[in-house]
Amino acid sequence: MSRSTIAAISTPPAAGGVAIIRISGGDSLKIAGKVFCPSGKTGVENFVPNHMYPGRILLEGFADFGLCVYFKAPRSFTGEDVVELHCHGGVQISRAVLRAVLDNGASMAQNGEFTKRAFLNGKLSLASAEGMIDMINASSMAEVRAGAMLYAEKLTGEVRAMQEELKDVLAGIAADIDYPEEDIEATSLGNVGSRLSAVLCNIRKLIEGYSAGKKIKSGVTCALCGAPNAGKSSLLNALLGYDKAIVSPRAGTTRDAVEGTIEIDGVAYNLTDTAGLREDADEIEAMGISMAKRIVRSADIILYVCEGEYTPLEGVDENDPRLIKIYNKCDISPVVPQNFDIFISAKTGENIDKLKDIMASKAVGEGGLQGAYIIERRHYLALCRAGESLSGAIAAIGSYPLDVISLDITEAWSALGEITGETANEEIISQVFAKFCVGK
């Protein structure tokens, strides 16, 4: 399919050292030849791919000294002929270069159109493209790493392996149906069931990782709660490494929620120090306590801070997996109370690093950030559909003919294909690339 030659500024729209204008399509070299005058004897049309050439970029009323590089199809990012013009990084200079390129035959690129062409030309999967935008938009190093795993086709490789297994099972079923005289259906049922169960097990492992993946992408919400003067604000400051919350021996100092963010193993933890929980509070403090209870209900991790004997936290089960029971002020108490997960001193910093380890274990599991994590809800939903179809197929073995079972297997294969892009419709593809900026 013939596509127009597109162009856009691929660097941020701000003053900087260098700006890059990217051109992609069959006329890239021709258009570049109209605006770029090489310093040497080699004309643009004879540029060696992947070599940088100095020269002047001819613009309206002036010329800018810059560089030009040609990436020959199919060994380019988009899979098409690509030319990049590198000019000085002024906002108006880069716009002038883009104007010149558009005036000489290129069309303005849409959001994510370069990456979309790379996908359509088989240079990367749909999941890999999503990994790229996750890396670009990441707000923590863990999100960068998770996006990088997607971009490196780690998830795509696992999904395609499962698709290949399902395809092989379907081929065996088709052979059974086409050659009934061979009488191999009865002997193949157990094999089909075990192979489908193995694929289903892999799907469920990926689905289980979505809980950690969501936290990697959005950050882990942590509520610091407890009685007044238990040391919640001191703990917030100790975790942050600087004084954010006001610390006072007077009860009821914290009324509004006080927030701060830290990273543990690259994952963002969004901490919220809440009002001390007590019964005899005035009207304003009572509003803070009500807010604290709402924050606790929605938190991924609850840091319940006590300075004496443990008392159950209202509205939270003692075995709630989100709960970390913290005994504070262990530096001044001679008594070691029971029922706590950790003993710390927010004042001296004792065991604060151990507390961070417990928080990380609660958020992403004992194994830490190993393997492929599902961070995109679209992938999670596709895996769920694939899992449901395979569960139906396995349950039907022995009760229904193989050709009926194959329908569920085909649905599972198709759901997995939505992740890689093989079976994704235009609406899904458009939604993915709409997340990109112009120029990427």
C-alpha cells in the first residue's frame, strides 16, 4: 500500500542544543535534496545510509548549518526510507525547517504515525509500541524497566510462543477431523488437555502479575495512620529523608493529609500522613479523621503506627494483606510489645530500611521486579478472555466433539493476538497510537 511521505519535529518544542526533523516515506531523500545543501561533493541522492553529512539547510530568508542522515528502507525505524535533518535547537529554527520540508512535498505526521508505520511494516509489535510510550511517559524507574521489557518484545515473545502452541493443537485437531479413518481422536484427547492446561497456566501467571504491574505504572498508595502522637509524621519525614510534615508533641497536629513520594527499587510509593485516629476530636479534627479513614480504605499499603500495645485498626481486618503493623519509638521503650510486624524508631532511623523492604514485598511480591509484568489494562483484559476460552475448552474435552472445542481454542488464540497486534482491529490500533506525541 502506497503511503504519503510524512514529516514532523521529533525533539521537544523548546530551546536546546539540537532539534531533529524526521521525514519518512518514499520521497524522503528527494525532499531532503531540495532543502539540504551538502558541504562535500556527494549529493543528497547519493548519500550512504547511516552516515552523517554536514551542510546547510536552506530556509526562507536564511540558512542554518546542520547535519543530514539517511536510513534506507527496510533498515530504518519505520521500515521506510527515513531522513533526519539536525538543526540548531531554537524553536523558530526547527519550525522553519519543518515548514520547508512540508512546502517541498511532505505531509504533516499525525500523533504516533512514525511508530504506527513501524508497526504496520512489521518492525515492532503492538505491545512493543506500547512499551515505548510507557518508557517515554514513565514517572519512575520501575515503570521505565517495565516499559523496556515490553519494548524489547519480552511479553510479545511469551504470547507468540503460546499462540504457536495453540496453533499446533488446532492443526492436530484439524487432522483428526479430516482423517477420521486413522482413529487417533481418542488417543489425542489427553494430550490436547495437558497442552492447553500448560498454556492456561502461563496465562494465569501473567494475569497474576497485573496487580504488581498496576502499582509499577501508577505508583503504590501508602496510608500512614494510627493514634495521635504515635509518630506518623515523624515516620513520613524519615521515609522521605527530609522534614515534610510538622512534628509536635501536641495531639491533633495533623489535620489535612500530608503527602510525599519516595522510590523503592525504582517503584514510586505515594505516602499520605493522615490525622490521628481518636474519639474526642473537635469538629475540624473530626473532618481530618474522616478523610483519614477514606484514605486508608483505598490504600495499597496501610502503615499502622503504634507507640504502645497493639490495638486493632477500626475497619481493617488484622489479616488484611495491605496492613503493616509498626511499633514506633523502640529507642525509648524498654518493653517489647507483641503482634507487630516491625519495630522502628522514626526519630533515629532504626529499621527504616527494613520497613522499606517490607513495603516492597507487600507491593510487588517477595521476588521483586523479575520477569514480565503486565502494566497495560488492555493486555490484562485480552489475557483474561484467552484464559476464559481455554478454561471452557479444557472443561469440554471428553464431553464435546473436537471441532466444537477448537472454537474456544481459536478464540483464545485471537485474544492473545490482540496483544501482539496480529488480530487487533483498527480501533484498538488507533487508541494505542493516539497516546503518542507528534514526531514519534
